[in-house]
Amino acid sequence: MACVVPRVPDQADAEALIAWIEGRIAGCKKPRKVLFLDALPRARPTKVLKRVLREALWQGRERRIH
């Protein structure tokens, strides 16, 4: 999954983004889903809090594996 903060929120399109990524990175790294956010959770101006992103995605599940 890719967590993305779009520059223009109204023009965000998950399928177009995945198609754009396809030729640029390895197939095993290509995201299957895209989550659009208003802002990324940060501890400092440069550090993204990945655990906060993961908590929201795993909420309501017993096991935290895919």
C-alpha cells in the first residue's frame, strides 16, 4: 500500500498513480492499493511516523499480518 498526500486533492486517481509507478520500480514493490491522506503523521519535520499509519490500517483486525 502507498500512502500519498496529493498536491491537488480533487485530481487524485489511484489507478493512474499505480500505472505511472509500473514502469519505474520493480513489480514486487508496486503498491496494490493507494491511500490518499491530507497530511502524513510526523514526529519532526523530516520523520514520518510509520507506526501511526500502520495502526490505522490494522484497526479492527485480530492479526497484524496480510
